[in-house]
Amino acid sequence: MGESSQTEKIEKEIMFCPFCGGNGCVKCENRGVWLKVGGAKYFWQPKTGAASIISSVVKSVLFALFKFFAVIFVIFSFWEAFDFSLVKANGFYPLFAQKGPVQFLFWSSLGILIYWIYNKKIKPSVLLEGDLALMPKVNLNIEPFFSPSAKSKIYAAITLARKEKNPGFVWRLLKVLINEKKMIPVFEKLEQSPEKISRLINQRAASAPEDRGAESENGASAIPDAKKTALLAFADMSALGKNKIDETCLLFALLRFDEINFFFEKEAEVETSSLRYAAFWTQTKPSRGIFEGLFKKRGKRLVKIKHRIMNRAWTARPTPTLDRFSRDITDFAAARVIAPIVNRRQEIDQVMRILERNSKNNALLVGEVGSGRKSIVNEIGRLIVREKALPNLHDKRLVALDASQVISGVKAGGELESRVHLILSEIHKAGNVILFIPDIHNLAESGSEYGFDISEILAPVFSMSAFQVIGSTTFYDYHRTIEKRGDFADTFDIIKVEEVSPEITLEILMREAPVLEDKEGVFFTFGAFKKAVELSKRYIFNKLLPSKAVDLLSEAAVIVRTRRGKNAVVSSEDIANLITEKTGVPITKITAGEAARLVNLESEIHRRVIGQNEAVRTVAEAIKRMRVGLRNEKKPVGVFLFLGPTGVGKTELAKSLAEVYFGSEESMIRLDMSEFQSAENIDRLIGSTDGNTAGRLTEGVKKQPFSLILLDEFEKTHPSILDLFLQVFDDGRLTDSFGRTRDFTNTIIIATSNVGSKIIQERLKEGKKLEDFRPEIEANLLNYFKPELLNRFNAQILFTTLSPEEILQIARLQIKKLSDRLENAQGIKLEVLPEAMNKITELGYSPLYGARNLQRVITEKIENIIADKFLRGEIKRGQTFTIKNIE
Amino acid sequence: MLDFIINFAYDWYIRGSKKFWNGAFGFIKSMDSDLGVIANIYNWTSPLYGDYSYGGRIIGPIFRTGRIFLGLAVCAVAFLVALAAYVIWLALPAVVLVMFFLNLLTFV
């Protein structure tokens, strides 16, 4: 809408008469308050006495009656003149030559018609450009700009203020406005109960202090604020491009008052920016009245696409081969099935300027999927048809070639080559074709299976500039395919198509919403739009805005319709649910059950991880902070360094964290950093520039943006590779070998290291506490990692060696898991007696390897025996297998 | 009242005329997107349908000349209709006013 800055500026120009404070006096010619913009002064001279209000209402009723009778009169007079005696029999001559009552009726009706044409079509509107600053120097009463209903609201508020003997006009106006039927959908769109808002306003209005200009108890004046509000509404009317001050303008004006702003933001918990958007959107939405069916039918009618080959100058030639493999965008634009684009003016102008040139007139749109490359080309097609494109593009055909169709069905290389030659020759001869090749990399690299390269055929033709070409590709495919075909790449000028901003996306959604609502039979709240933009930006990475937000909204609409039926409301919570379903990340509001689970998160983790209290507490606290929205969203969820000897539960804690936060252990990207001990191994981490090696880290995060990244044996990483992690830990992003940025802001990163484990073991043996030797460990870490890297960890967590009791608990846990598996798979119950359990613990424990051998012992001493006995038929389903002792 | 008369006269005759002719020329221009008069003038020497044979080069200007004249004739008719409408536009307020009062007098 973009009105705020202008109106902020305008508000400063509001002036009150220093003599009467805005009530109106002789010195200010009863104007009281002015809005000064440039050289122009606006004022509102309402008639606010009780008699004036009544006379104004009577006047508006009389005027409406007059208009009605004027229409009847004109129709009747023309009917009389044409049908009755004159024109039908003798032509127009008697109307001029003779005089009489019928002629009088005719000419007076014509006079009324002229006045109507003058008033509606010719008389200039005071606001020509919607910008008050551009207005001529006038001194104007804004009274004629009021819609009758808006004016009646102001009068009602003044009357209310008088009745309540309180000049708090703005609260009374707000009260009147909120009770207006038109405002109910606004608050419903904001997922707010209109009744609640109304109740809060009534409370505030009752306690509002006197605003301004109170004269006495019974002479309290609401006039100055009424005038100020009216003038601000006038400014908003201009900024919104309207020609009447309506209820939306009044609401916008009220939001300029600090107390109203504060009330909505802090007390009613309604964002005023959202309120403005919702009010504007709801009030300017296409009517859903009695003509809805008619519009629906028109919207859904089958449109016949007429194929036009010939240009106006008759110089073109038919292109039958091209037509077989293409779609004419200008044909679709001529049939008006291409909707105008929002924003992208800069890119469109750039493309048209390139196409307009005499040489090197080919443009290549490079952008990610969903960035709107196709929409840009469609818009150019629309501009060509409407003759709004640059002159060289007038009367041209914009044709999109389907490269996959060109390639498909080809049996030999020669066939493909001749097909491409034929298409290019047709385009050249036609002379009126602009060729659009979507995903041009597919065509450029085809032919290699037949021993030639299509780009070698295309490059010389494109470089001749005989016709214009628009190509589109992604950054990745540009580097992979086009850049290395130098001659081919040189024929294009590159235009980068970046992602649109969330604000523009919001506008696009508001435009798309009515179409989606009609199609799916549901209604969107404004919160759903905001959430769709916010969450798709944060959690969807394989597409760009706006398409990912539009897709999210469409999907949510389908889900809501199927689950809750037609006319259901799609709210922000539905969008959040959908994102949670898609990503597995809990982003919906914290329910009571979940809150309880979060409070007990430590004990939840301890069900899997035995001991290591400090480590568990630190990570649990990080999760809690994140879930209540306290984390920094521009960094990873958490970055931890787990230090300690092997087999003490570092990996187990990482796994349990992945399960608790991301829903499953599978959401873990595990990298053994001992594989990255030389600088050359960087390719395996972020991909090689030739595209032959995929980056395990970057591709892993691309596939699983919500995951736990476990960097095992972090200290073994080559120092230059370690430097890469500085950016990851700090900014939550990393650029791969193709220059694509990968997002790590939804990951938990855990690096494990055995550095200092010897110190830990020795000091613990000496009976020291963790805190006593932490400085020693930290000093030791500096031998392996740079201080700036260590500083970027949220916490360096020391894992202690496990005590025999803890090993026993781990053994019990693992035996329980085995028992469950056995019962599920074979229906056999497992019972391990304490003596056997102690033996397993004894065999599985090693001061050097912690509990690492425990699983091996369980496999050897229990699992193998059970398998053997089961196969021999010595134990059967339903039986309990008891292990009394272990040899 | 005097203000109204002055404003009306200015708006009807000056602003209104500007609007009228903008609309009329816009309409004639939009007709050209079908008639192709300007395009054929620019391409008068170009052969039709990319036929660069001798025959094509000769026939091209002949056909184009015919098309240009035909198109101009249609545009001229449209212009004359617009001109007639404009004359009515100019005369209408005055005629209506005069006829209104002349007929009013019959009641007196």
C-alpha cells in the first residue's frame, strides 16, 4: 500500500487554529483544523449542530430521491419523444422546429443527461494522481469527498461524545466503526473475535481521558479531533487511490493516533500493519454479491485460443515445424488468459532492452525454480499483445519452445540435427518470432549421445542476431552446462532473477487469494497469508518466493476443504500444521501436553541416555529456548562440541536429540570427519566445481534442511576445512561449489571429539570434579582448534567416564530393547536374571572404551544363543527364555 | 452560478475536447492493429510472406499500396464520424439550453 510514510509526513502538517483550538471561530472562518500539503490547504467544514445533521440527512435522502426521479424522467421523456408522436412519424425535425410539452420534456431530459455526463466523465476529480503533494494550490473543503456512510459514522461518534459528555472522539468513532457490519470480516480475517475487540474498545472508551478542547461538562467538544480524523482519512483516501472517504479510510486515520495504535498493538494484540492490510484487502475485494455466479461462469469458461501466424505487415511466414514443438505465448495473451504480474518491472525492462538491440539481442534469465522466470516472459508476451512493449517487439510472436518435445522420438543424431535446423530456419524466415527456450540447458546439452552438441548448432545462429531469443536456466545448470560452452554462453546477456521480497509475496497472495477461494470453496485469514510467507521462507528450500508460498496456501486450502468441508476457514494454524507435517519440525503453538513434555525434557532424554547429566541439561535447555522462540533465527538451532572418551554416550545423545526434536533418528546427517584430513577433501564436503562429486554436507542439508548434523572426530578435520565451519556456525549458511547458498538455520550441529579424553579419565581417577579440570581441557583444545572456532560453539560439553552402575543401567536398557524386538518378531519373551546382567556389564565395560563393547557382548552372549536355539526349535512362540548366567 | 458556468465551459470544451480526441485517436490507432496501415507503409518495399523472388518483389508494393489506401479509407471514415460526433458535442450544451428555454416559453 505504501501509504504510511506519506501519511506520517502529512500528519505533521495538521494545524489547529491557535484561537479556538480547532472548534472553529470567526478568525479561522470556522475552519478550525487544516491539512497542509505543499501549497495546498485542506479543511473540513462540517455542519455538526443537531439541526445541521438532520438537514444533511434530509438533504441526502432528497438528493437520492431526486436522482431516482431524474432517471425515470429521462427514460419517460425519451420514450415519449421517440415513440409517441414525433420521431417515429416525422424524424428528428419536429424536435427542433416545433414547440410543445413533449419537446420540452425531451430537451430538459437531454440537459439532465449532459449534466450527468459532465459530472461523471468530464468534471476533474480534485485528486488526479492519488498524491496530495502533486495537487494544485487550493484551499479546499473536503466535505464532498465523504461517502454518506462514512459521514454518518463521524456524526454518530460526535453525537455519542456529546451524549456521554466526553470529548474522547477517536474512541467513540472506533466504537461506532467496530460495530459496523463491514468491519466484522476484517477482524475475522485477522483471526480475532469481533466481539472481544468490541468489548475491549467499549472498556477503553469508557475510561478514555478527555482528548482535546473540552470546554465544560456540557459543552465538551469533540470537533477538533473529528476534523483532524476527517483530514487524515482524506490523506489516506488519496494514498489508497480511492475517490471517496469510506470506513477503511476512517480506520486508517484512527490508527495514526498514538492511543489507538497502542491499544491495538498492546491491549488487543492486533498488529496495526496487519489490520491495515486486512481492512484494505477486505474492503477492496471483488464483490461476492448476486453477480458472483456470473463472474464464476466467466472465470471458468473455456477460452478459445486463436493461433495467429501472420503479422500486420504481411512479411511473416508460417512456421509449421516450430508450431509442432511450441506454445505461442502471444496467442494466450491475446485470449487474455495470462494474468498481469506483480512487481518485476526492472527485470522485464532489462529483457526488453536486450531484445530491442540490433546485436547480441538474446537474454538469459538465470534464477532458481519458482523465482518467476516464466512469469516474466509471460508478462512480456502480454505487453507485446497490448502494444506496450518496446517498438521493435510490436507485432511479434513470442513462442515457447518445448525442448523435451524436440528431443523426444528422435531415432538418430541426424534427425535431431535436422529438426533443430528446420525450426531455426523457419524462425529466421518468419522474421516475427521471438523464441523462448525454458530450461535451455536441456537443449544445449542434448545430442551428446549421438556424438555432437546442439549448442554448437545454436551458437552461430543465435550470434547472428537474426531473431531474438530468451532462455531460462538455474544457477546450477548455468554453471554446469552453459558456462563451459563458451561460444554458446557468449550469445546471451544474463539477467539474474532473484527471489521476491516477503512484502511483495504478501501482495501477490492477496491478489491470488480470491481465485483460490473460489476454486477450493474456502476462506483465508490474513494470518494464513502472513504465516504462508513467513514459514515457506523459513522452512521450504527447494523453491523460491512467491511460488512456494502460493503452493503452500493452495495445499492448505485443499487439506482444509477435504477435512472440514466447504466454506471452512484456512487459518495461520492450518499453515503451521501443514509445515509441521511436511518437515516434521514442531512449529505449531505449544499445546499443554507438549509444554509438559518440554518441562520434563531432561528425564525424557534420560530414558535413552544414562548419566551425563550436564550434557543432557545443556541440550535440553537449548531445545526449550528454541521451542519458545528465543533462539536467534539467523544461526543454527544449536552448535555443541561434545568432548569425552569413546563409548560414553556422545553419539547416543545426538541420536536421542534427533528423535526428540526432529521426530526420528533418521533426521541425522553423520559425517566422519577423519575422512576430511586433507584440503583436497573439501570437494566431498561442498561438491566439486565440475559437478562430478556431490557435496555430502551441502547436498545432505539440501535434502534434509531440518536435521541434526553429527561431525564425528571433529579434531581430525583439516584446518582449511575447519574454516568453512566458521561461517556455518556463525551465519547458519554455507555456499557450495556452484555458489548456491545452503541454509543451516534449522539444524542442530554436534561436533564430537576425543580431545582431552585422557585428561578427563586421569583427573576423574584422581577424584577431581569436572569443573576443576575444565580449564585444562579448554587449554588443550587450543592445540587443535582456533579460538574463533571454539567461540562459535554454544557449549563445550564434557562427557565423563561411565561408572559401573551407569553401565549396568545401559545394559538393562539394551536388554529391554532386545527383549521388545524379540517379542515383536518371534513372540518370545526374554528374561535376564541379575547375575547374568552383572556378568554382561562386567564383560561389556572397559575403562578405555566405555560402554562401546556392551552391544558386542549382548550380541555374542545372548542374541547368538537365542538365534541358535530358535532355529533348533528349542524355544517356541509364546515361551519365555530365561538367561540365568553367562559363561 | 457564474463559477459553475465558467467551469462547465472550460471542462466541456477544453478538457472534454482533449478527452474526446484522445479517445477518438486511440480508437483509430487500435483499428490500425487490424488494418496494418502504418506497418505496410514501413514495409512498403518488402515482399509479401518473405517471398524474395522477382515476382514477389513486384507484387509486394502493389498489394501493400492497395491495402494502405483501403486502410486509410476506413480510418478516414472513422475520423469523419468522430468529427461529426465532435461537432454535436460542441453544439449540444448550447442547443439544449436554447431549445429548453424556447420550449419553456410556450408554457408562459
